[in-house]
Amino acid sequence: MQVIICTLFEGHYHYGLAALTNSLCSGGYRGDIYAGYRGTLPEWSHDAKENASLNWPGATTLIVAENLNLHFLPLKVDCHLTNYKPHFMQLLLNGQIKEADGIAYFDPDIVLNCKWETIENWMDYGVALVHETVMHDFPPSHPLRKQWEEVIIKCNRSVNRELHHYINAGFCGIKKENYEFIELWAEIIDTAVRDFDFDNVNFMPLDRTFLFHASDQDALNITAMSCNCPISEMGPEAMDFIPGGWIMSHALGKPKPWEKRYLISLLEGCPPTLADKRYWANVNGPIMIFSFFKTRITFLKIKIGSFLGRFYVKN
């Protein structure tokens, strides 16, 4: 099965993109990764070459490993990139990757922990989605879900399934026969911008009392409620939000693993997380993100922080 991968990044999130790419390579993925970006490309991508065959102005391609290509696609959009996910996938599906059998989106602060074939097998059962820990108990009768039904009605849809959990929008895996999910996700965001005061520019500008607090994530949850295609859900362990996971690690919040000052964080009662450890396990290639010295020193700090964190953790 030919599945392509895509992501979106700007600024220092290129450090996450590099680790994500390394983890995909380690997991056995071979194919094309499309990274939409704003700003300038990172130093580690200096070997990327112009690629006119992609039919995208300014596109460049970095050969990461044999049969693994990372394509950089410059973007000129005003919205926050987190709200651009389904629209970016639409552009790819209608242009560069028409022949693909599926598409998987990963946020650039995720690394893969399992073999790639695990993801492909998961996608066979429906749109692959992962639960959040926030609002993990989120029943069909929840007042927010009832308010979301107004958006669904505006899109001339109805609630097609009862969901009991809140879904994280950092990852989704979608086979060709389920591309309806992407189209509907984009339609819901567009409808929310037009009719429901959806802030398309800022990230989480409003609190949870508003209809759209987590913007793209709320829109994805509405899509999961109303799409016709099947979905396949895994719990929050699939992103290492809770122990027991083996699929991927998602470094939520700030600072990100590549920004964190681990010994200072330890003194504040915050030892290294599993996402921190899994990130740094993916920095040594094939894309070399940091110097050998920085990597070794950080590994040592994480080791010290993990040991001392057994005795000193903020309540």
C-alpha cells in the first residue's frame, strides 16, 4: 500500500520534523513525506534540491535514505497552521499524490515508536484516531456535543455515531476510500469561520466555554461524529499520554523536548517525560539534528533527571 505522510511546521518546530522523519525511517517507512512550512528552511536541510516535478513553486526535496524523500513545500497562508491540516491534505490529494492509497498526518512534535506496517494495518479498519486525556469521558449527551450539532446541521449533515471520548488532532491516518473525512473536516472549519466566529489565526484564543476552543481539534471531533466513513480509535496510551503505549509519542505543551532545560525542569519538580526520552532517541540519524557533544550531554541530563525524578516530583 502506498501511503504518503504529511506535516506542517514553522520556526523551531523543524527540530521536531527531523526527529519525526528519523523515527519513520527507523520504523521502516519508505516513501514520500510532504512538509508544508512557513519561513526559512533549517540548516540540516541544506542538501535539499529544487524539485520542479512536484509542481509546487519553491518546492525542494531532501533524500533522507534510500526510497525515503522529504519534500519541503513553502506556504503562503494567513491562518494558524494547525487549522490548515485538512486543507493541506486536500491540496496534496488533488495534486501531488493523486495515486496514493492513503495519507497520514503527524504533528511535528510526534515520533513513531512502532513499525510502520502497524499504522497501515490500523488504517484498514477506518480513519485511525487517538484519544486525548482531556475530556476523556465525553459522552454523547455532553452539552458541548449538543452545541456542535448546530455546526453539523449547517453542513447539511447529521450525527452518525455516538462518541464517548475526545480525540487528539495531532495524528490521523486515512485510506483513499475514506477521504470523505478530510473533505468534511475542511468543510467544518470553513463553516465555523463563516458562521461561528472561529478564530482561524490564533491558537486556542478562547477558553473551553466557547464552541471552538481547540479549533482544528474540535473540528476533527465534529467530523468524527458526523462522517459516513468508519473510524478506528485507540486510547491516550497510543500517544504516550498515559503509560502502556507503543504506537507514538506526542510531546504536548511547552517547552518542547528540543527546548527543555532538563536539570532546571527537574529542580522545578518536572523530570523528563517519556515523550522527551523518545524524542532524543531519534536525533542521531539519518538526519543529524544536533552536534555529537550536545546530544551526549542531553542524554546525560535526561538520565540524571529520570533517576532523581523518582524521588523529587512536583505534586
